[in-house]
Amino acid sequence: MKRWRVVFGAIPLVVFTAVALMAGDSLLERVRELRQRGNYELAEKLLEDQIDRGVGENRQLTWMRARLTADPDRFDRITARLTSGASVDDSLVQKVVIARAVELFARGRYLSSIELLDALPASAGRSDPDAILFAGMASAAVGKGHQAREKLLRIERDSAAFAASRTLLAQISLRSGDPRTALEEADAALATGDEDVRVQALYVRAQALEETGDVAEAERVRDEILREWGRSAEAAWVREERLQRPRAPEAEGRSASIAEVESPALRRSFALQLGAFHDRSLALRLARSMKTQIEDLRIERDASDSPPWYRVVGGRFPTRAEAEAAKQELARRGWKTLILAPGRN
């Protein structure tokens, strides 16, 4: 009799579990429907209320809880539970890992984002175009342009991420001092017709055109950015550039040449450092804005670090007193500088 009591006693538990799973499936569908309609707060409240009332929380419901929360720390806690001890071959785990990597990227934790994405098996998450795109973006953000390029070149032309990957490749090429490749990549992105990245690709194209000497076409592209995307960040950058160099495009083209040299192992005079960047395009932008502010302006490339530094340097002063006087004069005009002494860098 005891054995039958155990068997019959188990029946309510089995029935309850089955009902809970069915309820969980029904709840998931209702929450998905609300989410698709944009009712995120209502969907989250419904999900939390039903779980509090005893609906069995399965992995799909847990994943939905993570996707609905607006709290990044809570998102981390929920998704960490889903991936803890789980196999990376699991398709849900792969989705969660990619989502966690994207969240970390958005919070500026680029190295952590790269670690998560690189841990995915090559046959799964690392072949996902979105995963590759964010891995490339994170690598580029920490200055690993070569690694970023290797990843981004794996994205196929028929992928929805192709245009974004080409735009990023164009930016990387521009930063590494290869404007012709940057121009090719930007044109490839524009050829897709993807409006989501069009203004970014156009801005890189304008920079690449100017650096290859086609100043008139670069200005035409900038005019298009101002006309079609007047409220974009890129339009704001174009306006700022034009304020800093108010001369006509033709005059700017004649005077925009900036000397680029290797950083001297042994500096023979005092100089002023106006800025230092890993991004060559930023160094060029600053140098052009300083063209009329100081003599002997040049960009010194220091390859002792990886990625290299591009230092905007001006002046050749025999004495520290002369360098200090130039520094004070620039400070009065609103420019902060650093004195570089003779000797080894």
C-alpha cells in the first residue's frame, strides 16, 4: 500500500508541473505579443506577476525577463544565470552570450565583450554576422585594427551586417593611413543602399577624398550630409570643421598639406605637442585647425607603441624660454600644449 500511496501521491505533482509548463508557454506567447507591440513595461509586469504567483519559470521565460529589463546590472545577473555552466553549443546560450557581449560593448567594456564573443565556437556564434560585427567594433575600439579587419572581412556580402562592416573597415583604413582603401570600403557600403549607415559611410568617404587630394568632391559630399542629414552627428562635425577653416574649399586645398614624419629618436630642439592620438584622422583634423597658429607644424608618427601614436607637433625652439613663451601665447588663444624637450623621446 505504501508504494501505491507514493505513486498516487506523485500524480498531483506531475499534473501541477505539466500545467505550470503549459501556463509558462501560454504566458511566454502573451508576453511576446505585448513586446512586439512595444508595450515593454506591461509585458515585464505581467511576466513578473505571473512568476510571483507560481508559474514555473523555464529558460525561455528567464531569457524574456532579461530582454525586458531596462536595468543593465539586472540584465547581467539574469543572463549570467542562464549561461553559468551551460554548453556553448546550446543555441539559446549562444543568443544570450551575443546579447551580453552587445550590452558590455554599449557600456564601454570592450575587452570583456571580445572575450565573450571569442569564446563561442567557430561553427556557431562566431559565424553569426552580428556577433562578428560587434567583435570587430570592440577590437577597433581598443585599437586592434588588424584583428578587427580580420573579423569584419568574414561578413558575407548578402548579410544585413555587410554595409555596417564595410563602413567600419573604411574607418579603420582611414585611421591606419590608407585613404584609398577607405574610399573603396565606403563605396562598397554605399552601394548596398543601406540607409542605416549611409551618413557614416558618406562622412568617411569625404575624409578619404580629401586625403587623396579630391577636395572639391569631398566638399560636395559634405554638402550632401548637411542637406540630407542635417541633424546627424556627422553634420555637426562638418559644421565644426568648416568653422575651424572658413576659407573657400580651393584655398583650403592648397594650404591643407600637413607634413607627416617619423617621430625622431633624438629631438634636437624644444617643440610643442598640441595633441596625441591613436587615430590618424583625428591628428589630421587637429593639425588643420592649428595650421595658422604655429610654425613648423607636423604630425610625428611614433611606432614604438601598437597601435602607433600620431603626435601633432609644432615649432622648433632653441631654448625652453622661447618654447614657454609660445606655449603661453597659445594658452591665451585657448589651446593647451605640452613642451617637448631635446633628447630622446
